[in-house]
Amino acid sequence: MTSHPFTSRARSEDEPGALWRSHFAELWPAYRRWFLQSGDSTRASYASSRRVLREHMPEIVPLWERLVELAGGGDLEARMLSMVDPPPYLSGCSQAVFDLTDGPLLVRNYDYSPSRLEGVILRTGWQGRRVVGTSDCLWGLLDGVNEDGLAVSLTFGGRAVVGHGIGVPLVVRYLLQTCASVAEARAVLARLPYHLAHNLTLCDASGERLTACVAPDRETVVLETALATNHQLAVEWPEHAQMTRTLEREDVLGALVADRSLTRESAIGAFLEPPLFATQYATGFGTTYTAAYAPVDRTVEYRWPGRAWTQSLDAFADGEVDVSYDESAEAA
């Protein structure tokens, strides 16, 4: 059995400052290599990146500009942080919303390579709105919940199409920075330009929920079934679907959501077992964490086999937890 040790960290900062600057300095060399992997000329220019953000996400342009300043003010840093037309990226992931007696619960597995995971749980108060979630691309999010009780999570949509648009981690950040409810987010999702195909599952404290299938080459499709794996309306990339077992995982999620006897613990526990839990870390499709978001009390519980860590917008604690990703012989 091969083990991949990893340290997950929790960090909090109300306004972008020294903590985020340190976060950037630590991760920038790896992100720079990623951003330039196919050459500088393949990435959007500064002028184009700024124009796209101003047109589609004007509310967070001042935040982007502040982060660019903290990052040193360089052209390359600004373009990468804009998340406009970034390099393609693939992941696995499963997510679903459960109706429990104490309110809705959004549970997700993030399947990816540990070597490319930031592993930072970030609590921010940027622009006067508190958000807690899993950091990606330095200020984007893989999932999160805001002070209004809106929770969002993403999965890859299982399509090879690449277009001109905004990377999905920044889409999640934007939704949580600017929307208070699923209804508000639904309108935003219909108008944004997307770089790749992704599924976004949302719920809020009122119990409203949806899954949005977004893509660069067609209009956003909204599903009332709040669960998603790694395809959209149908399988369009058979090899990826087979490798990630997307249909099998979707069937399991459907049965779980329909089971009204589920408790919070049993819902989360199902994500720690196959087929939802994966151990293909060497190929980039191992479960790196399970996160359970409770919009009513604005908390998130992170799970790994044998480990649990709960964070809250109202009682957030900086810290670290060591985990190990164990790749079984069968997966390897």
C-alpha cells in the first residue's frame, strides 16, 4: 500500500493582508508552472482578463485588484488570479443535498491528486461578507458556505470541451461573495461565461436547492435534483466516465437522497465508503476530503478516514490536521 501524507490547514483573515500574501508566496511557484504549462501566449492577456472580470464579475474587481497588489502587482500574477481562460483541469467528485431534521446538508467528496491540492480551509470576511470554504487557485473555492447560509460545491462535468470563460473556482467564490440565496445564484449562473463543463450543486438555509450544469458551448441547464457526479445530462466522455465510475456513483447518491431514514452521520459515512470514496491517488482520482456543509448553522465538517474537523463561520479556529491518503493495491 502506498501512502501520501498531507497536512490540511485552517486559516482566517477578515481582509486581504499578510496572511493571504504568505499564502500566495508559498503556492505561487507551483501555480506559475501550471499557468504557463503550454506557454505564455496561450493565456489571456491582462487587458482581456480585466475586461472579462469587469463585464461579468464587477463586484469583485476591487478585490481582485487588491490581491494582485499583494501578489506584487505583476502582469502574470494578475492574469492567473483573474482565472480567465486558465489551463484545463480534471477532477472526480460526488455531491448531494440531504433533507435532515435539522435542515439541509450538502455533502461532497473531492477526488483529485494530493500533490495538487492546496489543503487550506479559508475563512474570509472580504468585502464585508463572511465565507468559509476550501481554497483553490489562491482565492477561488472548491466548495463553501457564506454568512447568509448559501452553500455551493463543484464537480467536473465530464466533457472535453474547452472554451473562453472564467475558471470554476472563481465562480464559486463569486457566488458566495455576491449571493444570499439559491434564487439569486440561479440568475447569476445563467449569465456567466464558463471555461469548462462543471456541475454546481447549491442549497441554502431555507432548503431550496439545485444543480446547475454549466459549459462554455451551451446554455446553463438547471436540475431540481440536487446531486451530481462527473457527467451532465448524459455521458459524453465514455473513457472518463468509466474511469471515474460516474454512473455508479450517481446511482448510489440517488438512493441515498431518497432514503428518508438517513441521519447526518449515515449520510456523511456513505461518502467514506466505495464507490463514493476513491483511492486512485496516483492517477489523480482519489478522495482528498469529504466536506459536509450545514447552511442553517453555517458550519462545515471535514472528514478523512478516522479523522474529523469541524469549522464554523461563528467559531472558526486556525490550526492544522495531518492526514494520510492510502492507495490500495487494487487502485494502484
